[in-house]
Amino acid sequence: MAIDPVCGMEVDEKTATITSEYDGKTYYFCAPGCKTAFDKEPEKYLKGDASGGHQHSHQH
């Protein structure tokens, strides 16, 4: 199973119809809204600590 990077839901790669490729890796989504959010700001979701930690936003 893959994890939707936006909402954290499990998505079955075999049946997933909504995918996005970023940085050479394929990500799977449960809904079009999640893909849209990811495509707009992929770094925001990938930098988020997937282990349930809180997010820090760094301003450059």
C-alpha cells in the first residue's frame, strides 16, 4: 500500500487512478483534491515529518 502524502490515507497502488510523479518517484492519491494540493506544493507535503511529528516551516 502507498500512503497519500497529503491526507495520510492508504492507497492501493494496483487500483489507484490518481497519481503524480515528483523527483523520480510516483505518489498515489485517494482523491483529485489531494493530487492538486500536492502538485501545487509538493515540498510542503514531502518535508512534513511522516512519523506524526509536527511541521516546521522554514522561510528563506
